[in-house]
Amino acid sequence: MVTRIVPDTAARDAILDAAERLLPRFGYKKATLDDLAKEAGIARRSIYAHFPSKEEVFLCSIDRVVERLLEELRRIAAESGPADVRLWRMLVARVMLRFDSVRRFHESLDEMLADLRAQYLERRENYFDHEADVLATVLDDGRRKLGWSIDDPQETARSLVVATNALLPYSLSRAELGSRTDVQAQATAIASLLMRGVQATPQVAPQRRR
């Protein structure tokens, strides 16, 4: 492959693009900095101008996937439609966008990043916190405009994140999760079930007879 002269402003993205292509092909452990440089079409030394280590390259490539997801969640949250419709779409999107990002993977993300497990899990919790922040804005909107009985939108948002995490492609590979149609059907069913809970009127406990 001929080495390209990549402008500094584009070099970081070129490296991350290469990492996204190499991860499903080799996994983290087998991919080398030479592989990254060759795939990106840049000199190996250019990688160190943007990332301190191979570990950071691959972790940042996952960060970027989540940044795209957050952009989509914020876009849906900012729409003018009813809060219940927006929240339902956001719950489905957080599952499906991740599923689509691992469409070429044969192993689970956990398996491919086993050597980075501690750093990866810490980042993953941070991802979930940011997603919950966006969900909370719509929950608060539903509380104010639709009368949803929610005491703490942030706590409820975190519960919705945990409830939909079972469908995320972390421990399971794409093949183990099933087809896109199957996953979407499960995601929509769970989102609909969760929405009924969010919108439900709290039941008043019956008073005991004296």
C-alpha cells in the first residue's frame, strides 16, 4: 500500500477508521501499530502524534461509536414530537446503533478487548451515564407536559439504560445475538414494555380496615 500524506486534521480520524476496520478482522491483541499504519495509509510515527499507545487508539475508536450514538439520541431528544414517542425511539436506537456497529464482528466485544477489560469497563460506565443524561431530559419533559409520575428523571433514566443493556452486543457476538430483524423486534418490544411502566399511574395501596 502506498503511504498517503494525510493532513494533521484528518490523521486522527484516519487512524480511528483503520482501528474500526481492524478490530473485527484481527481483534485487539493481534492488531499491531504497523497494521494500523498500513491500514490508515500513514507512517507509523504519525500514530504517536495523536495517541500515546495502541490501547488508546482502540478505546478511542469505541468512544467515537458512542459519540455517534449520543449525537443521534440528542437529535431525537431535541425533536418537537411527544415525549413518549421520542423516548421509545431513543431506547430502540441505543440498541440498534450498537448492533449495527458490530455487524462485521465474529467475536463479542468483550472477547476482542479482553486485554483492556478494566479500562474498557470504566469507559462503558461513562457511556451509560451520558446516555442516561440525554434520556433524563425527555423524561423530565414527559413529567412536566404529560404528567408522568417520575420523582427523579435521572434515576429513572439510569434504570431504563440498565433494562435495555441486556440487548447490547458486548458479551455476545453479532451471530449469537441473531439477525437484525430479530434484535429490532426484541428492542421494540422491550422499549414498549418500559414505556408502559414510565407512563403508568402509580397504584395507591388500599387502606387497611380497622
